[in-house]
Amino acid sequence: MAKYTETDNSTINLISNGTDITGDFKTNGDVRLDGSLTGNLNTKGKVVIGPTGKVNGEVICKNSEVSGIIEGKIMVAQLLSLKASSKIHGDIATSKLSIEPGAIFSGNCKMSDNDNDGGATPKEKVPEKSGK
């Protein structure tokens, strides 16, 4: 009997302009948000927040492209791209960051050099080796 361990993450979840969601949103697929989310967004895929999209909460994902507004922490395992129309009011944790001129970011940014993990998941502290 085959063991099914992970769902297909090739699906795209579209939240259109005019749609307001209150509560946490969790998926394995990609998400395109042009509406409003009050709550946390957690996905193993890519998050695209369109120019009319707004998140008031925490975003955790693999990759993200932001053209809208995020009020809260965003944690991206690989690449976070902030477009010129984006507004981020909160902390960023990512592996790679791209910011276009005109983007607004107010908060702290923590970058990791580990492309697989980025700042999206906490890391165990490794004891330092002595120089002897």
C-alpha cells in the first residue's frame, strides 16, 4: 500500500478583489491575494499579493511577490520581492530580498544565507567550535 505524505502544491488559490477573509488561511499550493485577509497566511508555495491585496497578520511561505500591503510579519524561505507599490509595516525574515524603488518598508529585516530555510523557520543554535 502506498503512503501518501504530501498533497500536490501545484494548485493556485485565487482570492479576488472585493473578497474579505477573516481567519487563518493554510494551504500547500500557491496563493494570489487581491482581496483582504485579516489573519495568518501559511503556505509551502508562493504568495503573490496584488496591488489591491492587503494582509493584516503573519505571512509564511516559500517565495513571495508583494505589490499590496502587509501589516504584520512576513517570513519567506527563499525570495521576497517587494514591488514599487508595496507597503510592508512589520518585520521581514527571508533568505533573499529584492526591493524596487518606491516600495515602503517599516520594520526589521533578518536575512539568512541558507536558501532552503531562509528566515521562515527557526534554526537550532549550533555550538561554536573552538579554534584549538
